[in-house]
Amino acid sequence: MAFFDPSRPQDFIFISGTKMRTLARNKESPPDG
């Protein structure tokens, strides 16, 4: 994981477990960390 950078919060959307499961179900990969 990259450190949180307040100048670009859109790059650091904190992904919950639910979001991770949704990505996995949709066969998508999470953002590179």
C-alpha cells in the first residue's frame, strides 16, 4: 500500500472488505498498491 497523500485522495480510496469481494466476484483486480 502506498502512503495516504492528501493532495490526491482519489488515488487512495479506502476499499472495504465488501468492495474487495465485489471486485473478486466481477473478476476485477484491485488498484495497484
